[in-house]
Amino acid sequence: MANHKSALKRIRSNEAKRVLNRYQAKSTRTAIKKLRATTEASAAQEQFKKVVSMLDRLAKKNIIHKNKAANNKSKLAKFVKSLAA
């Protein structure tokens, strides 16, 4: 167990950050699944903008790796483009 006040505070703050990070990552995964389930091109285009924003935010905060975000965005862009065609 921690012996210093600062170490105890660090444990508390790490737990709070962990919960928030998991929430944001899970919300993003859910948004990706919703986008993949969309069949209408205009709705997919709107959702795509929001999902890209979420992915960029997660990558910026190092919750997910930047290459994972880039791969997801690329695959989703390809999917949205296929709906328009």
C-alpha cells in the first residue's frame, strides 16, 4: 500500500481517469458500430464527422494509438464512400 499522501492521491486520480478513458473509448466503439449499421448515405456522412472527431480526440489523449485511429478513419471513410456510390 502507498506510504505517502501524494501516492494515495495519485491512486485516486488514476482510477478516475481510467474510468473516464474507458467510457470514452467504449462510446467511440459504439458510435463506430452504429455508423457501420447505417445504410443511408447522408446519415452516414453526418455520423462519420462525429466519429472522426471522437477518434482524433482519443488518439490525441493517447487513449488509443494514433495508427489505430488512422486505420479506423480510413476504413470508415471507405465505407461511407461506398454508400454514396
